[in-house]
Amino acid sequence: MKSSAWMGIALIAIGIVALAYQGITYTTRKKVLDIGPIHATRDENHTIPLPPIIGIVALVGGVVVLIAKQRK
């Protein structure tokens, strides 16, 4: 397989994953209290939204790359 075929398959996979997850979630730990030997922390969840248009564009781009490769 040529690199363009791998790129098309990778774009399709990225598009499917982007449409399935709709965002990236991560957790940070924040120190709330720090008095001598007493420590208290709090976990905060953050979400980076991923617009569906990004997944659609990646999916369509991957299909276009694969179709263009087959026509050559």
C-alpha cells in the first residue's frame, strides 16, 4: 500500500473517532488546603469540545483520498 492509501485510511479512522467521542476529557488535581501535614486536593474534570464538523471533514477527506488513489 502506498502512503496515500494509509493517509486516507488514517483520516477515515480519525473522522470516525472524532464523531464517536465528541470531545476530549481530562482531569487536573487542584490543591485546596495545605496546612502543615494536612493536605486536601480536589479533582477537576475539563472537557475540550470537538465539533462534529471536524469528524465529518476528516471522514470525507479520507474517502476522497482513497477514491483519488483508485482512479490513478
